[in-house]
Amino acid sequence: MGLGFAVGVFGVLILAHAAYSTIQYRGLLKIMEEEFSGPPMTVLAEVLLGLGLCMWAGLTVPGKFLSIHPDSEENRCGTEVE
């Protein structure tokens, strides 16, 4: 478990908290009989932060990208059958 994995888990937790906060906010608006026009700015900031962390983790955790070109030297397994 490296740093990237921990950042990804933290990003998912932030996204879950943003979803929970939005649900709570909608419930509060129903009690106050007000119309829901969108989530508060703090929730939007949480969503953007969580999305950024998850994207960063998704790009760094898998490791080195390899070429998908069929003639690439990175795709060679060793001996070649003709």
C-alpha cells in the first residue's frame, strides 16, 4: 500500500462525505419547506477535491504505462514463433 493508494482511499472518503452532506442538506430543506436549487459551495468543493484525488490515484497506482503498438519492443515475450 503506497501513497497513491492511500490518496485514492482518502478521495473516495471525501466523495462519500460530499454525498452524505448533500442528502442531509436536502433533508434540512424539506423540513424548512424550501426548494432545492443545488448543493452548497462547500459540497461542490469537496466533490472537486475528491475527484481530483481519485483521478491522481487512478493514474499513479497502476504503475508504468506500456505501449499497445503491436510492433513495440516492450510487447516481446522472449522467443518469437514464426
